[in-house]
Amino acid sequence: MKSVLERIAIQTQHDTELINVGKLVRSAVESSAIADGVVYVTTLHTTTGITVNEELPDVEDDIVAMLRRLVPDAGPYRHARFLASDGQMAVNAPSHLRSALLGMQVALPLAGGELVMGQRQTIYFVELDGPLNREFVVHVLGNAG
Amino acid sequence: MIDFHVHPVQVAELTDLDPELEHAVRDVFGLYVKPQPIATLLGQMEEAGIDQAVILPLDCSTEHKCTVISNEQVAWLCERYEQLVGFASVDPRDPSASERLEHAVRQQGLRGLKLDPALQRFDLDSREHAFPVYERAAELQIPVLIHCGMSFAPRGRSSAAHPLALEEVAAELPGLRIVIAHFGWPWVTEALMLALKFPNVSLDTSVLYSGTPADSIRHVMSDLIGLEVIDRSLSNQVVFGSNYPRVDPKRMVAGIRSLDLPAALERNIFHENAARLLAGPGGGAR
């Protein structure tokens, strides 16, 4: 079995946004030369998420609204203090909690060199504390065709 | 909207060109997160609704043998990004400090002076070191932003940054436009006293110690000072400053907005007061 891992950087533009990373993931899969196996898409951050959903503006708006409803911007969060190990104020508790709701990774089957996905499924990198330069990894495990 | 207090210490384009800078940022300034492309700073500004940001160098040549961003690096960024307004920094303990300041303003196009007595380790009321620099800044008609109060920098000494030491300066140099950073926290009352007494003293909002920015701003501006005092007496003497990257500008803006200030006062804090400081009289070489 072959294992190929690619790190991908993206520059996000907003505090919160869903970014379709399907092309980037497929390009990494193609570069891996692995045809059959599994693909893990994993964010390297604790204030972002990886998810799959339908790429419609209203669905994207509803996802953001849900996250903000479930985790309001203001609240009695304990993560609201100076973090000496960073040299910065750690005041982004809502970003961490929204990330916890979305999850850090999706796994997708790979067959015949193609991701096995439903017609309406889109892979999203979700920024929850931007704008920032972010990284995620595409890890392809399997056998060459 | 103008952010009067931004440290461009996380800009990867600068650390890529100057490997020494990473040491200064980590060991002197005390920021331990990875550099980010300039696009992040510009994006953070845009997300917060900030049109212009004052970016600050710090010359610590005598005490720490380094600069935490140099005047040249600030000028380099300002040449490339019109959203950025550059201030200079000189080390008051350097005998050529006044000449270096004049060069930075006249030749490099920088539009103000940043001093940090906690990190630069000079006495704010030193006749030998500080006054010649203040006098030159007054002659050049540029504003001076001075760190006052707690220093998060590991090598900073907050005791050197008590705002009361500026009383003699403000009294003796009424033409020198002084901005006390961080409301001078924890010496807010003393900073407030100076601003009330001297029209040439302003305060910036970049107060951070614990809780969210909204918590800190509310405690200082509403509970300690009183919003009615700011509205009645200091409406022309408070400027918005975020202290990025110690904290996100978007959250500092939200913190000010959460006070629900009168519209005219909020506009003064977010824009007018800083614009006046930067523009005149003779607010810079360009």
C-alpha cells in the first residue's frame, strides 16, 4: 500500500467562510498516482473545520447561521485571556467551539482514480477565525491503478 | 476607519528578508506565533472595516541590540501598500536619535514617532535622552505614540512606562501631540488626568489584559473613566488602536461598537481624531 501526503496552503478572506476545496483535493489525489483506497482531508488548525455539504449559497448561509446560533459571539467563555505561550490575547472561544462542532477531517473512498462522492457533495474548508493563511493536508492511502 | 496601533511583526515578507527579525520578535517583543503573509494583515483590516493602519517599528538598539521592525522596513511596506501609514522609531539613548528621526520623517516619509520606554528602557522625563527627541518631534509637527502601562513583552519593564512621567513633557511642550497607548492601563486614572488637563494628550483604545476585548474596553472606558466623561471632555482625544497582532482588529472594533456610543463620538474615535493627528499641523512629509 502506498501513502502520499500533500500539504496545501490557502489564504482565507473573511472571519467565517466556506471554501470549496474540491479541485485542490482532486489535484492532490491525481498527483499521488494512487487509484484505489481512501483519501483523508484534514485541517491543521483548531479554529477551522472540514465538512461536506451542498454548494448552494443559501445552504452555506444556513450553516454559518447555525454555527453562530449554537455558539454566539459573546458568552461566558473561559478562553478569554492573555496566552503567554503565543504572546497574544486568546479571545476566540467561539471559533474553537464552532470548529469542534464541524470536525477536523473527512474521509472519502477512492476508486478508479476518482473520489467516490454524491452528485451534490462538495468538500469545504471552513474558516472560523479569519482572515488567515491556513493549511490542510490531503492524505491518500491505497494502491496504484 | 483608522487603526492607530499596529505592529507589523508577523509579516512573513519581512521575516523572509531579515532572519534576525524573527529573534527580535520572539525574544524581545514576545510574539511566538508563525509569520503570516501581508495578505493576512490587509485582510484583517478589511474584515474589521479599517481603511488605514498606523504601523509601528521599535528601535531597541541600546538595550537589546536589535530593532523590532526598523524604520526602513516600515517605509518598505508603506511604499507597497497605500493602506499603511508608517511611524518611525528612534532609540532615545542613541546620541543621534533626533537626527535619525528627522531623516525618517523627511527622507523616508514616516509620519509619526513610536516610543516604548518599557522595552527601550529610557526615562520618559529624561532631560538628557527623551526631551531632545520630543523637541525634534514637535519641530517636525508629528504625533508621538508612547507605550504606557503594562508591557506584555518579556523584556519590557512596565515600571518605566508610567504615564504620570509625561506630565512635565505635556506641560513644557504644548505643541507636541502625545498619544498615550493602552489607556496607560493599569494607570488609567493618571492617563485620564493628563488627557483632561492637556489638550495635546490623547489616549488610544488598545487596552488588553484579560477577558475579551469587549470586556476590557467596557471596564476601562465605561466603568473606570465613564462614557459621559469621554463624550463631554475627551471626544477629540481618544483614537482607535487595536494593538494587532496581540489581538484581532475585528474584535477590538466590535468591542468599541458594543459600547453603543453616540454616533459622533464613535466616528471621532474610529476616524476623525486619528485623521487630525496624522494630517496636521504638518502631520508628515506626504
